[in-house]
Amino acid sequence: MKLKNKLLFLLLSFALLSAFIIIFFVHAIIMKDYYKIENKHFESQYLIADKAINQEFNKYNELIADWAYWDDTYNFVKDRSDEYIKSNITNSTFENLNLDYLAIFNNNDNIVVDFYFDKSNNKLVDIPKEILNQFKKVGFGNSLIFLRGKTIAVTKSRILNSEEEGNSNGSFIFANIFDDDEKIKIENSLNMKLKVKENTADTISEKIKRYKHYSVLSIEKKYFNNSNELLFNFTLSNSISSLGARNVLRISLLISSLFMLLFLLVYYGLQKNIVNRINELSQKVTKVAYDNNLSLRLDVIGEDEIEKLKHDINFMLENIENLNKKLNEYATLDTMTGIKNRREGFRILKKLRKDSLKENKLFCVLFIDIDNLKVVNDKLGHKMGDKMIVDLVNMIKNNISENDFVFRLGGDEFLLVLSELDIKKATKIMQNIYRDIDEYNNINHEFVLDISYGLEEVDYSISLEELIENADKKMYINKQSKKLY
């Protein structure tokens, strides 16, 4: 073999080997983050799918209140009237509400009225006793039962008068069969392929199971009347990792072509101008991968394709780093107020209790609830209610130190944690917050801001949950005391 052929062979072999090394590390870095992003996406889709299922099973929650908290229904239980049935319980009622079962029981669990809508014959018939017995047993709220090979979603409510006062005189039930129509609704709303089956195993092995080209989200819903579960399997395309694989392929082709061209055209300047710089780039990329530090950036110098590749990788790392920061913010912060959300707040609070116990330090918790937020939302709109929440949070933040923190429990409830303070000092801070609220109300005439709170000093003989529950109870007493005046 001629020398130039040997040289060409060696150059080509070295070029291919070097390209393979670069591609390997680029693939490791890029695909790791694509998989991380995709897993976050699947977790988000899992929560969305679970919410959609719950909405389907709980769709009668608001509607049943209109029937169960109605004087006509209340009086019907006491003195059954055929007029009530003729006026309210007809075929069109079942069709309009997409309802299969309607039942009313008195306080002795005796049947007042029961109907099953036989869609095939378009008529109302009595509900089988086996199903009625299960209706009696289920608790108030939403339940799933499995009978005669059918899954039935049950919504059960106490019967009260229209003022929702006095004692209940029975229970009201809406129920429908979960069939292919409901499955299709969920599929269409989520744009995900869905399979529903009975699960006789104790638990599913993985909630999110990944395959080569797709992944399966598995959601279980427990039955009230047996140990089996209803299993929902949603199929999602691995689109994000597939996109990453295509990007890796593009980068791989670019690197391979670049190496081939440079090694064929430049021989004597190969070691100095190409190989050494590529090895440097490889080391930096490897460091990013092994240190797992996306804030690192490549700094290979040279006005050529390699530097362009460096900028592309740095740009990619910057985008991934920014995305990770955003995902972390979404996971830990309350988007309206900017303070910690419930999950992150409890994580920090648990760590504080653990550290304070070791060092024998005190801290206090204040359970804070905004009074009459619903009234403001109803009368002035949710935008004004949001303003009330944000303004209160700002007043709280202005009165606490850097060691203290407040997080949102949900809705109009917050938990303020004061580090290394006893009840006396914590009460002083609460007085300062009330002072700011009074000044705020003197200036702001759109609504009156007021809060109720419960203050508890840490007691290491009880659990953190009991501590917060005690603060909640004191807050409730504080709120009730205002209603007496």
C-alpha cells in the first residue's frame, strides 16, 4: 500500500474515531437533559390526566347540590308527591344530565324513590337491589363501585332545605356507568390514547413506564366495594427524547463531516490546529457531564466551525439551565405571590424543626386566614381578590427577618414561620402586621382587609402536623370571635 494511502487510511480512521468520541459525550450530555425534561413533561401530563379522570367521576358535585339542597326535595322525602316525580324525574332529565341512576333514601336508609334509565328501551325502571345496597353503603361524596361487570361512578349528598340549615332528612344519589363514551371524552379532552381495564394486582409497578418510542402513564382508581382497581393507561409519544435524538444526529453528522474535511485538507497543521482543540472541547464537554453543572461554559478559542460548535453547545446548555430554573420555580413557588408554595414550604419547615430540635431552639408558626376573601371575589372580582392576597403577603414580608418565611397553604390560607422567636416576640410581629393592615385600610377604600390568625410556639413533644393543627384551631377561634360582635 502506498504511503499516501496509508496516511489517508490513518487520517480517516483517526477522524472517525475522534468524531465517535465527541458524539458519544455530546449524546450523553444532551440526551440526559432531554430525558429529564421529558420526564418532567410526563409527570405534568400524569397530573393533568389524573385531574381529568377525577373531573369525569366528580362531574355531578355541583349539580347534585341543586337537587339535594332544595325545599321540594326536602319535602318530597317527608311526604312523597307524584307531582315531584312527574315534574323533575323524567327521561329527558336522565338524557340531559347523561345520568344512569337516581336514588333518594330517607334517614333510615329506606328507599323513597329509585330509577335506572334503560337507554335501550328509553324508559325508567327500578334499580336492582344489589346496586341499591351499595348506594346505601357508600359514603357522602364520590365513590366507584364495580357490579355486574360495570364500573359505576357515584355522587352522594345529604338532603337539606334550600337554606342548608337544620338536620338532613335523607340522602340523594346521582350515578352513571363509566363506559366507552366517558373513555372517549377523556381521550378527546387530553388528546392521549387511553386504555381502561380492571387491575387485580396489589399495585402497579411503575406509574410512568418508558418504551422505545412511547411511554405509558398508569393511574389507579380504587373501588369502594372490592379490592380491585380501575386502571387507566395513557399512551404518550416520546417526542422530546426523539427530538433530542434527531438533534444529536444532526450534531453527529456535523462533527463527522467537519473532521473528515479537516483531516483530509490539513495534515501538518492537524495536531496543532484541529486535534488539540477538539480534545480540549471534549474535555470541557466531559467536565460538564461529569460535574453535572450546567452553569459551566466552553471556552475553546478560534474563529472557525469548532468555535461555532462551542457557541451552539453553550447556547444549548444555557437554554437547558434556564429551563431547569423555570421548572424549579414552578415546582417551588406560588405563581401569584412569589412566595413558597405548600410543598416547598413544608419541606423547609420540616428541616427547620429538625435543625431547631438539635440546637434546642424555639420557633413559632402563625396560621393566617384572610377574612371575607370570597365576598371580595364575588362582589369586586377575582382580580381585586388577588390584589388583596398579594398586598397582604407584601405586608407580611416587610415585617419579618431573612431567617423567617411565609408560604401559601392554598386559597386564602398562609403559614408564617418565625425562627428563634418565642410567643411574646411573635405576637409583637403580628401586632406590627395588624398595624400595617390598619394603615392600608385607611388608604385603600376598595375593600377592607382583615385576617384571622392562630399562633403556636414549637413543642417538640408533638408532631409538626399537630403543631400546625393547633395553630389552625386557634385561628378558627379567632375568626369565630369576630362574628360575635
